[in-house]
Amino acid sequence: MEVSPGVTKEILKEGSGNCPNAGDTITVHCTGSLTTPPKKFWSTRDPGQQPFTFQVGLRKVIAGWDEGCMTMKKGEVARLTIAGEKGYGQGGFPSWGITPNAELLFEIEILSIARK
């Protein structure tokens, strides 16, 4: 389903409860990959990594994460496909091998939602 222009979501496992509101703190497991060529660049599930916590809806992460995660419920697992302009844009993220305007694929699981 289209979340917004440049962000699509495929639900892999349904969650329950309410979606987070802007300013809520969420904790997620996530794996990020390039779509072309398919290549993983980061995962909280890798050895030594921890779940990632951030305030959603406040542009503290890439726009595609804010927009996609605000449509998810606790326990939900979804695959977000994020166009370059909703990802790292023209600058890319060279240290992770993300080229300018690269389309990204994230599998995200919402572990917790703490209301602001």
C-alpha cells in the first residue's frame, strides 16, 4: 500500500493497538538494504547491535521512516520501500555504501511505543 508519495508498505505481520503519534518514542528492530543492487547495509539484528529508539514524526530520521512508522502498530512487521527523496536524498550515505538518491528497503518491527 502507498503510505505517501515515495513510501510504500507491505505488512508481513499484523500488530495491535494504536499507531504512534508525532513525538512518541518508538523502539524498532530493522534491517536496511539497497534495492539496486540488493545489498544489506545495516541491521539491528546483527551481532553487537541493539534495537533502535527514536522520536517518530519529528524528522529525527529519514522522512520515509517517519511516514511509514507512524502507520505501524506495536508488534507489526512491515517492509517499507522508500524512494531516494524520502531516504538519504542527493547526498546519499557514503559510509554505509548508499549512493545519491538510492531507493531503500527496510524491514521494520515495532517493539514498543512510549507515548509522549
